[in-house]
Amino acid sequence: MGLHNTATRWGWMAKLLHWVLAMLIFGLLALGTYMTSLELGLERLELTQIHKSFGFVVFWLAVIRVVWRKFGGPAPQHLETSKPWERFVSSATHVGMYILMFTIPLTGWLMSSASPLNDVDSYVYIPNMVFGLFEMPDPISPGDADLSKMLGAVHRYAGYALAALLFVHVAAAFKHHFILRDPILTRMLPFGRDR
């Protein structure tokens, strides 16, 4: 397995970015769902900082993935047996997932930045830390509860949209693998064999 993509297979860099991002995104969707079900308290605040930190990682891995799509060789070709509508749905799903991989972390960051809890003069000050190593800058002045709430809604519904697209993506991969028995899934598996 080479570094770069070929006409029939993804290279190891594309595979690595795909699977690491997949694990992080599934984990963040689960964590976000769980932590927002909790009452505001120490556990929720700690989980929120973890969520923010891994959201930061997802954003930058998505940047690397987009750059690699440009320089890592073209994506493997669509199968000759795929119909035009299937190619359209596949492309639209991938574009949607890329857009959401940027939208969700950015709205999360802006929401936290605008939050009254991010104001140093507030009763409870919660800075935007990344793994406790450094503080994210605030592009929005903190203390705007209405803006924070609006960005939070965009963040939440974008998460729902990403979950829906992931369901379509995974279902399509399983259909190709178990029903159509073609190489769509195996060419993205870390050690998949060609069919």
C-alpha cells in the first residue's frame, strides 16, 4: 500500500486520515449527546473541555485531509457499474461531510467564545482550553448569550446532519460490500484486499 492514491485504491495517508477522523467524529457525537444531557456542573464542564479539545483536533485533521485530497493523488475512480445518480449521491454526501467537519468545530468555538461563561468578569469563568495546554483566542467578545445560543443551535443541528450523512455513508459502504460485493469498502480498509 503506497502513500498516494491510485485509480483503484486509497493510499495509506488518506486511509489513516479517514479512520482517525471517523473514530473522533463518532466519539464526539456520542460525547456531545451525553454531556448535553447532564445538568450544568463539574462533570459537564470537564467533558465540555474534552469535547472542545478533540473538536480542535478534528478541525485541523479535516484541513490536512482537504490538503491531502489536493496533493495525495486523485480519488479512486467510480466503479463502471455505478449509476449516475449513485455517483451524484456519493459526491454530495462527501461534500456535505467535509462542509460539516468544518462547520461544527467552528460554530462550537464561536459559541463558546460568545458565551457569558467565557467572560473573565463572570461568576464562573470557563476559557476555551485545548487539552489544558493553551487557550484558544476569542474572535467574538464574550457575554453575548443570544449569539451563543444561536451558534449553539447551528452547532447542534449540524451535528444531527453529520450523523445522518454518516448513516448514509456507512449504509452505502455495507451495501457495496455485503450485497453488491464490489471493492468500494475494501479499498478504504487499512488492510483490505481487492475484490
